[in-house]
Amino acid sequence: MGAPVLIETRSTNPLEIAREEFERGVIPITVKRRKNKFVWLERSDLF
């Protein structure tokens, strides 16, 4: 969807890149689940 890649990776698959970014903790949001709905929280430790 046009988002910049936040890590160095050899992958060209967007889903693999997103998974790597998530696993490395560089995605600037956290998703917290509560009873069938999502609450989006900003990750202040990255800013």
C-alpha cells in the first residue's frame, strides 16, 4: 500500500517484510485485543 520499508531485508514479499518488521519491534503501533474489538495504541518508546 505504499508504506516505506522500516528494516533492511532481502525479501520482496510485503507480508514477509511486515512480519519481519513486527518481530523486530519496529512497527510504530501496537494492537491490543479486547473482547472482539481492537484498540490501537501508539508505541511511544519508538519516538
